[in-house]
Amino acid sequence: MSIPKITMMTICALGTLAMLDGCADKQKELEPRTDTRPMVNAIEQAEQDWIWISGEKWYLVTIDGEAPITGTTINLSFKQHTWLEGDAGCNRFTASYVRKADAGLKMTEVLSTRMYCSDPTGVMQQESRFFNLLKQIDAYHAEPTKLDMLADGAIVLTFMTLEGDQTP
């Protein structure tokens, strides 16, 4: 009994495809896989670090690289897992925030009281600048007594904790 030519060609074609498919699978096995362990470890470390970060009261020491106006104290404390509160020099404020991956931080809403302070000179402008920068934050870097907040890769706000009898 003879197999028709079309059927024989079909069998040969299917055999070739099966062979190539087997080669493709072998190629996938040889491709390097992305090792996600460093990212997972960084996120786990960030979660552990956030415990002490959120347990501190942070005092502003630089705003865009400059010291705050003498006679003003700006501070913040992270509360729960979604909001923070603080003093902006004249007004009290609160903000919602979202953390992303190992160092991402985004303020989603900043609300403040509406008092006006005339002393020291420039306090209201500084407060407005602080709120604007706070809304631009997209990342942070923390050390035991220092917290930098970054916008587009640049440090825009630097906070410190108080040790012992230091005053802000």
C-alpha cells in the first residue's frame, strides 16, 4: 500500500515542526533567568526599616539644600501605613502617602490648617515651598537618624531625628 505524496509531505512537515519546536524549548532552557531574589530582599529590608522610620519624629534640616528659617520648626511623623502628620512652621498638616517597592514614596494628598503667621519673616513662603516639595516626593533614603526625600532623583528635603537633648 502506498501513502499519497501529499500525506507524506504533511508528515515530513509536521515532523520538522515538532523537531524545531523541541529545539525552541531547549533554547528557552538555555536563556538566563532573571534572579528576583535581590529585589525581594530589598523590599523585605525596606519593610523592616519602615518600622523604625515610622516610629520616629523627623525634623527638617534642609529644604532644597538650605536650612529652614531661624525660629521655625518643621517636622513630621508617619502614622499607620497610609498617612503622616506634622508641623510646617506655622500650620499643622497631614498627608496621605503610598510606599512602592523598596524606596518609593508618594504623597497623594496634603491638607493643612489655615493660620497666617507673620513672624519670622518668610515663614509662609517657606511653608508653601515645603508643601509643594512634599507633593513632588517620589522616593526616600533612610539612615538611623537621617531621612532624605527625593524628587526626580534629587534630594529636596532632609530630616533628622533628635538625639538626647538636641533641639531643632
